[in-house]
Amino acid sequence: MNRAGSRPPSCVHKCGACVPCLAIQVPTITSQQFPNYEPEGWKCQCGSSVFNP
């Protein structure tokens, strides 16, 4: 089945030795051209640290 939108990234080995390393959604920076459009991206988080997937 096809779905619209994105899937969480695999965060395996993205947080170094910190566990658990979980995928989280974060807001992305947008232009003011579309004020009602609020895209989100994915990052990997472990504790209070955030890493790129």
C-alpha cells in the first residue's frame, strides 16, 4: 500500500554509544510565502541530544 508523507529514518548507530536512539519529528524552517504550511523533518534523538539521520 502506498502512503503520502515520509517515514521515520533508521537511527541505528546514529547516536554513537547512546541508547535508545529514537526517530523524532521536528519542524523545518519555511519561507513566509505559505504561512499555513508547516513541514516537518526527521532527526534521531538520544536523551537531550539530537543527531542527523
